[in-house]
Amino acid sequence: MNHGLSSYQYYGCRCEICKRANIENTKKYLKQAQIKFASEPSNFKNHGLYGYRIGCRCHICVKEAKKTSSQSYVAGREYFKATGGFKSDKTKHGTSTAYQYGCLCQLCQKWKKDQHVRLRSIAK
Ligand SMILES: [Zn+2]
Ligand SMILES: [Zn+2]
Ligand SMILES: [Zn+2]
């Protein structure tokens, strides 16, 4: 197996080479998206956190970005770190919330993996 971006994406390898390749690729991809967005903002449809990251400041993107970095999220993360449990019992394992709080149980890791596939299919 050749280490690099494809082994990161398709085989889930997380060695230093693959991780670095993925970071570089994400940066490159974001930069391209930023340039594309800046030249034709009206053609952009992928609003949300992703839109915010590439420079869109419409109400959808701003709202998503705020939600993600909200106080409750930070508090939930702190709480999880300290107690190993979730602040709200509405939080379930295998969801973005649980994963973002820092849980790495099997369910949350599976969510992360599925998310990867979802993001890839959106990007296509
Ligand atoms: Zn590797
Ligand atoms: Zn937007
Ligand atoms: Zn979990």
C-alpha cells in the first residue's frame, strides 16, 4: 500500500504520512473553494459550516458557525472531559454532538466514518 491521500481516505490509515497528505489536501481544497466562491458567490449552494469556512457570510452559514462554536458546545466538551458523560441525556452516542464532545467510543467512531463517506458524496 502506498501511503498518502488515498490510503487515508479509502483504507483509513492514520500514519503521519497519510495524515499530512490529508491536511494538505484539505487546505488545497478549501483554498480552491474560497477562490471559486469569491469569483462567483451566486453559484454557491453548499451553505452551512462549509460555506462559512470558505468565506460565505449569509445568514445560514453564520448561524451554523455560531451553533458549532456555541457556549453549550464548549461546556459539553468540558463536561465530557471531566466526567466522561454527557451533560444532556438527549445526547446519544454515534451522533455528531457526541463525537464533537470528544467521545471516541465505537458508536461515535462509526459516526465519524460514515460522516466521511457522506462528505465525500456531497463533494462529488
Ligand atoms: Zn499511512
Ligand atoms: Zn452561505
Ligand atoms: Zn460515544
